[in-house]
Amino acid sequence: MTTLSSTRLSDQVAEKIRQLIDEQQLQPGDRIPSERQLAERLAVSRVPIREALRALNSQGLLVTRRGGGTYVQETDLMNWPAQSIAPLGELISQDPLYRYDVLEARHALEASTAWHAARRATEADKNRIRHCFDIMVRHQQNQDAELSARADAQFHLAIAQASHNVVLLQIMNGLFQLVFSTVKENRRAMFEFDNAREVELLTQQHEAVMDAILKGEADLARERITRHLDHVQAKVRLSEENNAREQRVSRFNSHLSQL
């Protein structure tokens, strides 16, 4: 049985409940353990359990039905972003240039989520952001491109969770698979010509965003996430220009060889 420290106990309980949902792979509509069962499992009273459940309800992760228990959220609010965004995945697979539209959307969304996260992040939120950052760095050091990209996307989602804005969070959740696919492609393009230097720079940018959020500096967090996404867009464009130039040279050389 896990014992929690007293600092912001309800925040820690909320994080433990999140972990429980992940570990048991609970899906929307699944019922979570009762207050009594959670209190026994986490070795706390029911008061912080109730506070944590209220917080998770307000974030859109859970819904409590009077007299009927608490469930992983399954509402139109949770489903509509994924449903409306799903067709974009096919467009991006057909034309990778659609990822610039995704980057523009991320600018608009993440400038807000980073700003709000810096103002509202709990200790549990901050620990989650640190954890995602550490996982991303570890995968980068292991040169695992796919896991690095997924950890990168999870880092940005952790910031969205810390914004405590249920609409922004659900839109970002709906964007997750789309963001993952574009992050993976963006990283491939960015690292193509100068992998080690770009990985280091990207890590520094993520850390700078994280530091601003952890320190509660909202305007700086918004500035740094915007600068980071601007850098990603510029590097992806440069990579595409270099590839296009190489293709032109190759076609020209092929033409010369046929003369």
C-alpha cells in the first residue's frame, strides 16, 4: 500500500488515480474503484479522495453519477475532437505539406496551454511534465526516433493537461495521433542534416519551456513555446528546400548523362 506525503495531498491523489487508470487500461465508460476502495489503496482518508475526484471531473477525465459511481469520461465533448480531426490524418498521408496547417494550429493552441499551465500547474502536473521530459531525453540518447517522437508529443500533452482548461485539453487529446504523426515527420526532417546539434537544441528548447512553466512565468512560457514551434517550422522548411534542391541536381545530372 502506497503512503503519500502531506504536501497538496489531493493533487498527489489525483495523479495516483490517473496512474491507476493507465495501469488498468480503463477506457471511456469504465467505472473506477469506489471512494472507500481508493482510500484503502492509497492509504488516505476520503477527504483528499473526494477533492481529487472533483478536480479530475473538472478536467474532463472523469464523470461522477449521483449514486452510481465514477467513470472514465465518455461524452460528446471527449469524442468530437478525435472524430472531427480523424480525416486530417488521411490528408497528411497524401500530402505531407498539410503538417504546416497542423503546426499553425499548434501555435494557436499551445501558446494558450503553456500560458495557462504556468499559472495553474499543480505539483502533480509539474512532476508529470518533468517525467515526460526525462523520458523524451532518454529515448533521444538511445537514438530511438519513434519513441522520441511519441515522448515529444506526450510532453506537449502534459502541458495541455496542466492548463486545467477542459476544452483545450480535449482538443489536444483529439489531436494526439495527428500531432504524433507530424512530430515524427518533423523530427525526421529536422535531424536529416545535423542530427546531434539539432537534438541538443530541441532538448534545450523543451527544457526552457518546462522551466518557465515550473517557475510560474506565464508570458515567458508562451514566448518559449512559440519560439520552439517557429524553429521547428523553419527547420522543416529548410529540410524540404534542401531535398528539393538535391532532386533538381539529380535530375539535371541524369539529363546530362543522356546527352
